Amino acid sequence: METVAVRGVDLGVEHFGDTAAPLVLLAGGTTMLSWPDSLCEALARRGRHVVRYDLRDAGASTTNAPAAPQYTLRDLADDAAALAGALDRRPAHLAGIGVGGMVAQVAVLDHPEAFSALTLAGTRPVAPGPVDDDLPPHDAATMKKLFARPAPDWSDRAAVAGFAARGAEILGNDPAAARETAGRIWDRTPGTAAAVHRTNQIGTVFAALDCAPRWRPRLATLAVPTLVVHGRRDPFFPVGNGKALARDIPGARLLILESAATAIPDADADTVAAAMLER
């Protein structure tokens, strides 16, 4: 664990594997712990230098005003390219999960020279907000249950972990894994401010981010090998979003995880790692 200074901000990073090996850079969604340890370790075993990192206003990265960020989606994409260059002179394999997948799409579009491959997990080709007609929206019944939960005391570690476990049950993820990850996120969150803990746990900063202009029409110009990974049971970004991404990107491979929802289960880590490194 360390921080790397790029573009005037510090980004929290964690390394796995041989630092001389080809780089796989994992953009958090929004914290690096969106990427499971099991997948990072599986990629490292396959001869890669794996670095997962926190987006701004998450984890160990620079935190300013999460309710009103003074940067845009393009800034986060530029961060990814700058971080890849700071870690390795060679083009990197960039992966993004959830909203980190939106960052990854724009990063490769805007900085094609910085990246050799792209993996997009549990994401979609448009920004938060209204979706295109061909993209399935969030499952309404699931969202109703999620938002019906009373908010926890965000400064109480146990309450936050319990809140995450209940959310995982609703989404179809592993509650025990979600509880453990929420505790780790809480431990890594700087300071004691409840608003900062809330942002770290549920990525609320992204809802306030300027994500214009649209990038979906540009996906047809992508020329790097691309893997799209999506859980068959994902109610937040239903699987049709992953299918649309794979159609939009020339030559993209679609890997559907039949038993997964929004998170990548440990049981699928080896499958996903192998697919990411296929050429």
C-alpha cells in the first residue's frame, strides 16, 4: 500500500506480484476494494504486476469535497493514464468495475497510447442517470428494497458493515464478503467524518460528477483487445448493459458469470483472470 502523486493529487494504490512484470491497472469503483483480493492474486500468479487503486475522494486517495467534486469524469480518466505511465513505461492493461468501468472506457478512448487492453466489469456505456432505450435500467424492485433500508450511523464501523451485508443480500451478493469488505473500507477511510465514510462505502461522489459529453458513440473506434465481464444476476446494471458494451466495442469478448450479481465472486476469480489475459 502506498500513494502515488499524479496530476496534483495522491492516488492510493496496492501492488500484487512482480513489479517488473506487465502492468494490469484496476480502477476502483470507487475504492480499490471493489476488486477482490482473489482476482488480484490470480492475475499476479499469471505473471502480471497488478495494481488496484482508489479513485479521488475514496480510500487513501486525495479527499476534498465529495458532495461537490471540483473535477470531472475526464479528470478521472486522465488520472488513470497518468498513473499507468508513472508505474510502467509500457502500455498497461486497464480494468474498471462499476463506475470505474466508465472511467476506464473514457481513459482508453482519450489515451489509446497508454493502454494495451481493456476489461470492463459490471458496468455500462453511459454515465449515471437516464439510460439509452436499448439499455435495461436498474431493477425497480431491487432499488426499492435498497432505498427502504434505514441509513446507518456512518461513523459506526459495525453499523456500516451490517448495512453493507443487508445490501448484499438484496443485490444477490455474498453478505459475509460484503460485511468484511465494508469493514476494510471503513478502516481505510481517512478521518471520522460521517459524510466521508458514506462516500467511501457507496460511492456517492460519482452521482455529483460532471460526466459530459457522451462517450458511447466513440466506442466503435476502440482498437484494443477488450473483455466485458458481467454477472447474469446483476440487478443494478442488468446483464443487457454488458451485452450492449460487447456489441459496441469491435471484437470485444463477453464473459457472463452465471452465478454472479454485482460483485466478482472468489469462485470466479481464476476464470476472470484467465479471460483477461487471453489474446
